[in-house]
Amino acid sequence: MFDILYQNADFLVINKHPNVSVHKDDGDTSLLIELAQSKTVELLAEQKLYLVHRLDKMTSGILLLAKHQQAASKLSQLFASRSVNKYYLAIGVKKPKKKQGLVSGDMERSRRSSWKLLKSQNNPAKTQFFSLAGESGQRLFLCKPHTGKTHQIRVALNSIGSSIVGDDIYTPSSPADRGYLHAYCLSFEYQGQMHEFICDPSQFPHLGQAWRTEAAKQAIEQWQQPSSLNWPTIK
């Protein structure tokens, strides 16, 4: 369900496994309850865990949780003010309309549980990305979202013609062992100290076979320091 990546007195960083809900729904066991009961999580008697951001059920990777109310408030403010840099890895079904750039547009609900990207720019979702060739015509993506909209990266990649492998909402014709979206890196300043956490999915066998292909490993190697890449400045 999770791997512990780092913890201190204020917060906990985990690698959430795919197909695990951060909330209790559809009869799923609550991730917070499982974490709080884990012998590897260091909590004082009066402490409990607080979610300060979220990942979709299919999305694996870095999830940050606060250990007390004061930390939860400060960390939540960092996310709300977009002071946290987030980077995601994804595998798309085919070559996209463009190999890198910015996807920007308003989002609105579409059929069933899906969303769609609009051309309007009133309150747009903004996602930058780089991409490299994957196995069998697939595409590896490194994405940097600048906003935090529901399904943002899934919709962005779908809009450029390379929806995510195994995504049962946007790519139902592409069955796989999971939906291939992974929260790869998180960096932020907290109490005067910079923190950066990276979780390489190719190093965890339970995160999916497609991360362990040679093409995926080579892409991740090129992107091993995502915050240091030459991301163009956007408005």
C-alpha cells in the first residue's frame, strides 16, 4: 500500500502504491488509518496524520502528510500558494502532437467521471512537459503542473493525443497492469530549509512492469534531477 521515504517530527513522505485511495471509498481501507497503525511511522501519542494534498487512486508516488495541525496548516498554505514544485512521470499510448511544451486551458466536466480541456483561458490548468520515445511506439513524459486541477495531467496528455497507458477513464482501450502516472518529485521550502524528494518508479517492482523497460529507465536517467532541467518560463 505504501513505502516510507522520509519522516521527521513535522511530516511524513511516502510512496503511495497504485490503485490505493487516499480517502476511504468504495469499501477501500483508509490509507491514513493504515499509516497511523504502521509500526514504521513515528507518531507521538497525541499526533495524527493530515492530508495536505492528494493523488488520484491510480497514481503512485510521492505523497506528503503532516503529523500535527500546525504543520498541516503551513504545508497546506504552501500548496495553496503554488510554492511546491511537483513533477510527474507518465507513459502515453503513442507519439503526441508535440514533443514538449505547455498545455493550457480551462477544464470542465465531460461524460461519466471524465474532464475535458477547453480553449478558453479564464482559470486555466497549466502543465509543462518533456517527452521521449518509449517501448512499442509509446511515449515517456515528464510533466510539471503549475496548477492543481482534478485529472489535470491525464486530461493534458489526452488533449495532445497521447493519453496515459492503463487509464480506465481516458484510455479504456489500453489495458495494462495499472494506470501509468507517477508522482516523481516534490520540492519546497519549509521553515527555512529546502526539501526535495524523488521517487524513481523503476526501483520499485510493485509500481508496474512498464517502468522497468530500457526506454523508461533511460528517460528517468535523463530526468533524474527534474528541478534542474531547463523549464521555459511561463506567465
